[in-house]
Amino acid sequence: MHPTKYMLIRKNGMYCMLCGKRCEYTDLEMHHKKWKSICLKENGRIDNSYSNNVLLCTSCHKYVHTFSYYSEQYHNLMVSAEQHKIP
């Protein structure tokens, strides 16, 4: 298990941070708020930090990737997910 995913689960439980659904481990995915491709382009490395990641169910993870990283809709979804995250 990725150490950041482990920390997210340990602090926040087995819940999607967007829809609030309780999930099995295999149905929770670690989502990089600042996408891996953007990180690589800007910094040359992926930001796997706790602060850059949220837990999403598979449905919500697919949904957030239907928006452009730079869109207002995507930004609003990440603000909503972050509100359900324990710092």
C-alpha cells in the first residue's frame, strides 16, 4: 500500500472524501489534487504528499477526471473533498 494512501485511510477512515460513501479498500483510490502530469510538467516530480491527495471512490475518481484540471468545476470538487479531510 502506498504510504500516503495508508495515512489518508488511517486519519480519515474508509470513506470517499467527495460523496461520503463508506468503501472497501479496493474501492478507494488516492487522487492527486494537483495531477501527476501537471506536477511532472511544472516540477519534474510527482507530489505524493498527504496535502496533495484525497481518497475517492472509483466512481468519484472517474468523475473528477472528466473535468479539465484548470476548470472551475474541478477546483470546486477538490475544495469539497478537502473539507472532508482531517488535516
